[in-house]
Amino acid sequence: MAIKWEIVCKQDRARAGRLLTARGIVETPAFMPVGTQATVKAMTPEELQEIGVGMLLSNTYHLYLRPGTEIISRAGGLHAFMHWTGPILTDSGGFQVFSLGPLRKVSEKGITFRSHLDGTTHFFSPEKAVEVQEALGSDIIMPLDHVVPYPASYAETKEAMERSVRWAIRSRERQRRIMEQALFGIVQGGVYGELREQCCRDMTAFDFPGYAIGGLSVGEPKEIMYNILEIVTPLLPEYKPRYLMGVGSADALLEGVLRGMDLFDCVLPTRIARNGRVMVRWGYLTLRNAKYAADLRPIDPHCRCYVCRHYSRAYIRHLLKAGEILGIRLTTYHNIYFLISFMAEIRHAIRERKLDTLVHAFRSQFGQEEEIDDNGDESGAELKCTAKD
Amino acid sequence: MAIKWEIVCKQDRARAGRLLTARGIVETPAFMPVGTQATVKAMTPEELQEIGVGMLLSNTYHLYLRPGTEIISRAGGLHAFMHWTGPILTDSGGFQVFSLGPLRKVSEKGITFRSHLDGTTHFFSPEKAVEVQEALGSDIIMPLDHVVPYPASYAETKEAMERSVRWAIRSRERQRRIMEQALFGIVQGGVYGELREQCCRDMTAFDFPGYAIGGLSVGEPKEIMYNILEIVTPLLPEYKPRYLMGVGSADALLEGVLRGMDLFDCVLPTRIARNGRVMVRWGYLTLRNAKYAADLRPIDPHCRCYVCRHYSRAYIRHLLKAGEILGIRLTTYHNIYFLISFMAEIRHAIRERKLDTLVHAFRSQFGQEEEIDDNGDESGAELKCTAKD
């Protein structure tokens, strides 16, 4: 098999485990930074290693469109192309086709869509998505799925979920590099518990090496997401890794772990970093705010990361205001470090059976001093690196 | 004294030397990367150290306007603020006031100008420029000078040069931190040999610890610059370092060294990196060009830098086209490495008395394969880091 996952220790539903891949071991629960376009934005692979990142996520849709599968394949695969030696999980492109493609047409055969880059027309079938991911050479691959927006009707969600199951089976039949790549099943079904249950039953019948929970963290209230996890977890096999797609805030990561999730990915830490927002144990800081102009403290005085050991909030704010790339490098580095070290703490707590203590401490601290003066950030507008010499 | 400079070896007019500062030794001839806004664009101090950068240049004008002198002073000076432990040379701001300030008025007292950031009015006198640089705590400081554009008339150039001499003397009188900061004299006089001679005589009478050659590399043909250096060098004291301001192309660095120059700075390597252009021994490559889309070779197969050891032209081109910050990080790293290692080669050649061999090899190679299909770069437009996840 391409991967092996084993439980090291359990506390209630939370599991500390080890994911063994040909490219290294990933301790779980694990957060995977996102390298959408074959780079985790603003970071080198060495920096990710230094931080302790185990596995990256990259995007089939983006890489297929640019630079194209052929050059990546000729380079020896995605790992060689981007100079990352650890394991990589690739998303199938389903989510991106539905969120980015301006025009798309779904049939049982697959999805016809237009490139968000140049408007050209493309067709993805489940088979094609597997082929592209085989050319990329990622370690864990995802089947093409039919993603519905939030909110979506029961009927629409049911139809898309059932199609996703059929597509997952077709993906599996098409898969050739069984010994090198693990194809996960994706549980869909939106916010409808009944559909989630049906999907779990249908998917687990095919004994995938791991299960992703898709279609969550797409705008629904967090409580709904947590409820769906409560429904899904008992229906998934105990000894397979569970991957909650698109989750990357500290609170949701912890709640996910408490509900038996093992893998997570999200653009949140890197995206908000480019807006000048950083993660701390008590919430978020928007470093562009004027109140940090003369603040010579590090982002978090208790953080041991490279950024917090060497730079002040005032300096990083200066860089961000001046449009300097280093500003974004530093906020990105800190945010990834924050999540990676938070996951390490969680794993440690599970092994020590002290998860309750961690949960209590986290909940009493997180959000207590959250900022209220960061309205400027709501637009999600990214800082432009336009500083000139 | 704040600095000490000694000649290690000479070959004709070229000198291999050592600049001793309180913050470390800089082997000369040396190229100083520019950290305009308290950061060498896209780089960390650790990366600069890894490359072998000895000394940085930063800009009084920019730092005075943003983030302001007070916060830098409170942080413990520019070194602490930006986390760079090596020596720093600060420019006085004269060049920036004349090149960036939309409205300015020069009197014998100083320069009134408007900020290019917010239009506010400011006044710089020679005394003020020294005060600001004392607050920044740089190791080598420059006197405010009256810079004229190229071309400028003899009369205008003469007036500005003579004023710059008077201002240099006022700067010296105002200087307080004599033991911590070396104030260089700046030789002005434009393209007029007679004025350059007069300026050398006037400035050297005051025995500055080093001499900068200003007002060159501002658009004049390179031959004119080289001719001025031929005139100036014999009139400057042998045992003081000579700093050719604003030069950073490999050919001009070499020609400067051959004419007795010891220090250089320029935004060229970092600025063109943000346009996707990289320096190689045979000229420049514009990596955004389509011809690199499937080119799996490193930038320079003979280069030993981090970038050339791990990344292909095709990958870097992909990053640049996709607006990824890592693309600019990699081109910037390579370009600085290229110039720093080129200067190390030059120093080695001087010590081995093999400068002729190096000059011959360089001239026979440089520009021979220069690209002709990079018109897209002429605008100087910088790539925007706008990639979204």
C-alpha cells in the first residue's frame, strides 16, 4: 500500500497517530499548509521543514492549468519541480472548478469548465483527475467530486453526493499507481446528516485507505460543521485516517481533533498573513493597525518562532505598510509555525492524556482579546508588494 | 576612529582591502545590497549572511519619512530594528530628495521638500541629515549633498558641487558620534573633469575617513563614468576607501575596481529580480520569457547558490508568471549571490595578481549571449505578487 496509518494513542475520540509514506512519516493530527501553485506562498521548502511541516497540499486544478502537467511530469513530478521532499496530498480540482470556474457544465461523465486564467475550455472527468494526479506524483490523491455551494437544497446536495460516490468508484477503477499513491474517499452530503450517513455507508464499502470530509468550512456556522463531524466520525472506520478539508483556524482544528479528525488543510494562515493578520493564542492581531506602530514587542512574547525571536510588531508593521515582501514572509512564517506547533501540542496532550487541560486552557484564552478595530481587513484585500527602491 | 581600512594587496590601481568596523570586517572591493526601507527587498538578514554580504546600505530619506527616526531610535537603532548585525552605510537622503521629492527648494541652509508618500513638507539641512543618521546608528554616514540631474550645465553643476563641499564641512562640524560613525566626503562635479578635480582638492583637505564618488551612474554613458574615475582616483588619498555610488552591474563593478574603487551599492540586482531578470556571467536572462517555460536547467549551471542548486528556470518562470512571492525571492537571492561572489572572485584575483586573466575572461564572455527578446522588461514594471490561493 502507498501509505500506512497507525494509532499511537487515543483519548476519547481524539487520536494521536503516525502516517507512514514513502516520503516520510507525518505525525497526526497534522495541519497541511497549502501550496496552491506548487509553492506555499512566500515560503521555501527549507523554511517549512524548519517549522516542522510534515505534509503539504497542492492543487490539481491550478497546476493542470498552469504550468501544465507535462512540464511537472518532465521535471520528475511535483516534488522535484518544487523542491519539496516530504509527502504531498493533491486535491482533485473539484472544489476549484466549482469555486473558480466562471462557466461549468456538470454531466455524469464529468465537468466542462472554463479556465479562470484565460477562459479556455477544459474537461475534467474522474478518470482525468486521477491521470493528472498520477502525472504530478503526489502521495495522497483525491477523487473528483461534485461540490455544491452553501446553502444548497436537499435534492441538489443528494444528487451531487451520489454522483461524487459514483465518481469516487470510477476514480478507483482508473487508478494505476496503487503502490505509490493513496486515493482517499470523500464524504459529501452538505449539512444534511442523513446524506452524510448515506455517503459514509456507500464510501466505506469500498475500503479506501483514508476518508476526507468535504463540503464543510464553506460558509456554514461552525456549530453545523461540528454537528456533521459528530454524525460522520462513528460511521468511519477507526483505523483509517480522517481528513477534514478546508479547516485551519486554531479553534476549529481543536474541535476537529476532539471529533476524531486527523488531517487538516487550509489557506487561512497564509492568506491572512498577506493581509497582515497573525495568529496568536488569544486570537488574531492585525499588524497594520496604527496601534502597533511603536510596539516593540514580538508578535507573541511566548512564541519561539524565528519571527518572534528577532522582529518587533513595529518593524513588521513598517514592512507591511511599506509594501515590503519581507513583511508577508514574516507573517506567513509565524502563522504556519503557530498552527504546526499548536498541532504538536495537541498530539503531545493526547499522548499524555491531558487533552482536557489543553482544551480548557485554549477555550478560556482564545478570542478573549480578539481585536475589534480591524475592519480594514474584512475586504480580504491583499497587500500589494509594490515597494520600489 | 569608527572605521579602519587597510590595503591587503594591490594590482595596478585595483586594491584588495579590509574595512574594519565595530560590527565586523568587510573585505573590499565590496558590493553593498540596498535595504532602502530597512529591508533588502524580499530577503532576510540570515540569507544575506549566508550569501556573504558584508555591509548593507540603507536610506536616510526613506527611513526618516517612514517609519520615522523615533521608533528606530527607540528600537535601539537601525541594526536592532531590522535584525542585521553587520555594518550599515546610510545615504544622506540628498539623492532621494532630488529624485523622488515632487517639490523641493534648495537654499544654502538646506532643502525643503515634499514627501513622496503623503505630500507633507520637510526640511533637511546638512546638520539634520547627520542628526538623523546618528539616531539610526549606521556605521558609515554620508553628508547631505546637492545632486544635479544628468545632463546639467557646467554652471549648475559647479554651484551644486561647491555647495556640497560647504555642506560636507558643516556635516563634519555637526557630527558628534565620531568614534562610532565614519562620515565620508562625497566628490561631486558631474561629468566635468575640472569640477571633479576641484572637488577632490577641496574635500581631501578635510581628511575624511573615506570618499564617495557621487553623481555618476545617473544616466550618462558608461565611458563618461569611467573617464571621470580616471580623473578622480589619482587625486584621492591612497589609504582611504573609495565608494562609487549607484553602481551594480558586473561590468561596471569590474571597471570601477580597475580604476581604484573599493565600495559599491546599487538597487540593480534586487530591482531587476522583481522584473524576473537574473544576472549570469554572460549577461542577463529574462525568466518570464516563454522560451524558459520548459527549461529544466538552473539559472546558471555553474552557479553554486541555493537557487541554482535546487530550482529550474521553468519552475522560477512558473512562479513569476503566477505572481508568487517565492519567484521574486529566488531571483533576488541569485542576483545578490551573483554580485557578492563576483566581488569575491575579483578580490581573490587581485591577491593572486591574476586580475588580467579575470578581466580577459569576463570581457570575452559578458554580453556575448545577451538576450534580445526581452522588450517586455523595458518599462521597468514590477511583477505584482497578487497570487491568491
